[in-house]
Amino acid sequence: MGIVNLACWGLGILLIVAGYTQARGPYGRYQQLKEQEANIARYEGWRGNRLRDEGPSAATLMAEQLRARVRLWAFVAVVGVVLMFVGFAVH
């Protein structure tokens, strides 16, 4: 086992943990926003769709930002997994 293997494993684990911990919060908030938007849509359907203006709402814009953050940190975690496999492949 060489130093390159250990470095790849260590960096891979670090990136996986960082990606998971950083994506967990925005993902939870994103799920809450989706539920809130669904509730608003049901209420608007009940009221005859008279409540909203055209265009994206603040919640929709925030959901887009949260999705982008989750994608970024998920990518970091995937890079960590790739490094773990590289650590096993390097001799």
C-alpha cells in the first residue's frame, strides 16, 4: 500500500463527508419548499387560481438556488467516490 493509495482514500473520504454534510441542509429545505408550493397550488385550485401573479415566485427562485447547491455538493461527493476507486486501482 503506497502513499498515493492512502492519500486518495483519505481525500475521497473527506470529500464524501463534506459533500454529504453540505448537501443535507439545502436538500431538506428544498423538500420543505416543494411541499409549501404544492400546498399553495392546492389552495389556489380551490380558490380558482386568482391569487398568484405571473412569473416565478420567491420560493421558486430559492428552490432553484437550493437545487444548484445540492448538485454542487453531490458532485463533490461523487468526486470523492471516484478518488476512493482510484485509490484501489493505483498500485
